[in-house]
Amino acid sequence: MSGDISRGLIVRSTGNYNLVMSSAFRHQASLVLNIVLTVVVGLFAVHKLARASAPPTVQVVHETISNNITPRVSPNAPPAISPPASRYSNIASAAERRRWIIDELRAMGVPNDTLALVARVDFEVTWESRFAACGVDRNKLAAVQLDMDLNKDAEMRAALGEDGFKRWDVKNMLWEAMSTAVAVTPSESDAIYASKKKLQQRELELEQAKVNGTMDDAAINDAEDKVYSEYNQQLKAVLGDERYAKSQQLDDAFSAGNLRYTLAKNGVNPDDAQFQQLFKVEQDWNRAQLKLDPTSPDYSAQLKALNDAHDQQYQQVLGADAYATFQKEQDPGYTQMKKYETLWGLDDTKADYVYNTMKSYEKSVQDLQAGTSALQAQGQNVDWDGVNKRVQQLTDQTGQTLQNYLGEDSFNKLQRNHLFLFKPAQSPR
């Protein structure tokens, strides 16, 4: 069961470095590529650029990308069609083929953004066989995804050329950096781009450490907290408080609208006075969170204290019953149980029991870990083996309790659908 209520906005990259590309996406990528090439043909026809016999050349490009074959000129093409440039006469790799395609399209006057889309989709589609070979092995899929991400910039630069790559990458990085675009000067754009590329590189390094097993999850989470904190501080220094808040959708107007939507979606309709109180709670929590230092030894304890205070204030404003309903309705595990009650052999009483049991389990583990971290921050020796054993005991006891209550069939169905997200034991920091 995943779960606490949404508190504030933690600014994270919107890139795809931690995503495993699904077969559905790869199929969609092929469709997108065909659509893009259809548009390219249309652009050629509209602008009447260069070669009078362009359609056969475009067909060669289309066939090349769709079938991943070495480009060739049809033997029936009229003499007016120019063959590929001499440096591409013996194409031996996907990168060379991709560059030939981009050069041909650029010669037709195709915009750089469209060229980048063609290059990126073609690059990702060429990895399809490697993803397919992984089957359902998530570790292998993650390794292939990482390998693809590590190679993407170099392949895009090779396809678009240094100037074309930089223009595309700057635009892409600024789009990822700002949820809402704000006006920036050229020097500010350069500074944001440099910070975003540094963050991107660090994300890849951490993902590589995760794939290779050289860092555990707790260490990776700590490192991610630190790198995102540094990145957000750099972004805030460049943009200033007002533009930074707007760029991250933290400005008052957006935050208020988002809070109203979240409350209404989860069955809570406060009056104006209650809403203003809740909005102030959100603002104060966001400001306090940004002041925390993720590298501090007692960061976990500080964050937990903020979360607890946030929840307590919500409960005071809404009342215990309304707050409990709000928590349940926005919990994805609870809504999933309600949706599949019949399939999973549940009813409202059982769904509530599972939800309350998992919330109690999560709180027990969080209290244990936060207390242990606080002791360690005070310089006291911590028996991490004992802590880990206690976490495992809580996990085993909770799992057995749920299985006894639900019965084996319902318990297994919930488990297969990842409703029981038990906490892993923590390693010493």
C-alpha cells in the first residue's frame, strides 16, 4: 500500500533516465516516426525544395528508418536523383545511416526540431531487439535502458551535428527544467542548461550504481536528495524567488488551484476559511522542506517531524473523520481495492481493514527508522542488525495478519498486484 497524502512539490527531473521503455512505447515510437515522415513529405511538396524527383528519395528515407536497412537508391530512379554523399557510400552502422537520413531531410529544409524527433525515435527504435531479449527480467531491462540513456547524447550529436544537437538539447533541457516556462536571458539560459546537464550526468551515475549494485537504495536516495537540493538551489539562484516559484508551479495562483482540485477529487469541500487555513499549511510546509539539508544526519527525523505536523494541522482543520476519508480516498492502493473488490474477494470492510493495517505498519517502521537515525545523529551507537531484524519482524507479522484475515486467495491477489509495499531494511549510513 503506498501512501501518505501529497505534500508540496519536490522538483525532480522529467527526463526518462529511470524509466524502462515498454514494448507499447516502442510500438508507438514506430507510429510516430511514420507520422513524422509523412509530414516531411508534405513539407517537401509544399515548399518545392531542391530536387524535382524528391519523392523517390523520401521513400528511400522512409524505408530506411522503418526497416532499419542500409539506404539505397532505387535502380529505377531517374538520373536527376542525386545519390547519397560520398562519405555515406558505404554505410556500415545505424549511426551512419541515421546521419545520412538527417542530412537528406535537412537538405529539404526540414526544421531542426523535426530532425531531432526523427533522430531520437529512430535511435530508440534500434534498441527494440535488445529490450525484447530481456523478456520480463526487470534487472536486464534496467541495464539496457541505462545503456541506451548513456549513449543517447553521443548518438544525437552524431546525427544532428554539434550545432543542431546544442540547439535541440538546450531547448529540451530548459523544457525539463521548468514546468511553466518563464522568460530568461541568454546568460540565464546557459546557466540553467549547465545545471541541468550536471544533474542529468549525476542521475546517470546513480542509475549505473543501482544497476551495478555498488550503492544500496538508501545511499542512492540520500545522494538523489542531495543532488536535487543542489540543483534546485542553483535554479533558484538564477531565476530568483518569483520566477523560480512560477517555473516550478509553486506560485500562489497555481498552488491554490491545485490544492482545490486535490481536495475536491478526494471528497473534501472545505469552506473559504478552512481552505485558507489549509493553503497556509501547504505554503509553510513547502518553505520548511526547502530549508532542510538532505545531507544532515538527522534529515529523516526532521522530515518526519514536518510531515507529522502537516498531517496534524490538516486533521485539526478538517476534523478527524473528514481527514481520515481524505487520506483513504487519495491512497492509490485503497482506490485500487475499491475498484477490484469483486475480483479480489473483498468488500468495504475488508478494504478498510487492509488500508488501516498497512498504515499502522508503515507508521511503526517510520517511527523505528526515524528514532534510530536520531540516535545516530546524536553520536550514539546503533545496532543496525537489531533494527533490521525488528523491521523484518514487523513485516512478517503484518503479512501473516493480513493473510489470516483475508484468506490465501484474496491475499495472493493483492500481493500479485503490489498492494503490499513492505519496507526494506535499512543499511548503516
